[in-house]
Amino acid sequence: MKARFKYFLVLSLTLSATIAAIAQPTKWQKASSWTLYNIRGVKFYKVDLDSLERYSRRPLNDDSMRSFLSQSVELPPEKAPMWMGAYVTSCIIDQKRHKIDISSYGGFFFDESNNKFYSLPQNIEKDWLNYLADCAGSLTTQ
């Protein structure tokens, strides 16, 4: 009887932890006020978060960004991708502004506030890049 109880207890705790983990929204689902900046001609990694307001910008649709990023996964530090160009964006997460560098050719992005890379699945990469390119195309130049 004790063995069955222990088995039931372990199974219940495991199931509860799994349900709790699934029910928690990712930080990207809480992100809002997405903004895309026109920093053409400037090295994106040298632009500080506090300097972004100097550049022309346009809002991104929060629902679209959440939809894309809901499928993102964090990359291990040793799998950091190589950059060949980027879109610079910002968003608000838990009342803190984050600078997010998004690859202009691949399905990955970098959150500068926590120095972590994230990637999107290949099946949505083309839609993601097309959405960003369309939005970038409507940015005014300075």
C-alpha cells in the first residue's frame, strides 16, 4: 500500500509541475509596446538602449510579435549564431524596456538585457522575416 501511495504521490507532483510550467506565459507573451528602429548605416550592436529614441521608428503589432515569439526557444550560449545584419527593436517586459536585435536573414534574435539568443522554428522563419521586412520598408529615413 505504501508503494502505491508513493507512486501516486510522485506521479501527482510530476503532473502538477508539468501543468504549472505549461500554464506559465513566456516572457515574450508578456512583451508589449514593440518598436522597430531605423538605424541604417550604424552598427546595430553599438546603439545603446537609451539612444534608440534618436532614430526614426514605427510600432510593431504586439499580437503579431507574440504569435511569432510564442514558438521561440532559448539557444545554449555555445550555439550563438553569427550576425550578418539585424533589425533593432525594443519592447516592454514586466515594466522594463528591452533592446532586441533580430537577425535580418535568419530566424533568431538576441535580448541584450539578459545576453541570450533565441530562435524560431524553420516553418515560420520566412513569414517572420517577411513581416519584419515589410515593417522596415515603411520606416522613414532620418
